[in-house]
Amino acid sequence: MKKKVIWQDIVLMIGGFIFAPSLVISIVNRVEMPILTSLPTALVLTAFVGCYITLKLRLAAFATALTAICWYILFFMTL
């Protein structure tokens, strides 16, 4: 049986793949993000990943997980 990919999963995945590379530039350039920005963003994105998984939006979950990882890296770089 073929799984149907819903359009929302594609749109959210594309958004995630746009956000993550832009954050990689900040990581490579060692840009310091305020802790009050980076940690809450990473935590909320992690919650979004859980929501996406329960909704079976696997592509969106993967892309959002990459973005969350970037935010965690930025957070730990500021410590």
C-alpha cells in the first residue's frame, strides 16, 4: 500500500530546509545568539518535532529537527 504524502508535510519540510542552512552560516561564522533567543527557540522546535511525528508529518519532523539542532548548537556556543 502506497503512503500518501500530504501537502502540509511538503510545505513544512521546505520551510525547515530553508531555515536550517541559514543557521549553519551563523554557526560557521561563530555568531553569538542571546541565550534568551536560542534556547527557547530550540525547545519549542523540539516540541514541534514531537507534534509533527504524532501527526505523521515525518518530512516536516526531520526538517524541523535539523533546525532545532542548529539552534541547540548556537545555544551551546554561547555558553
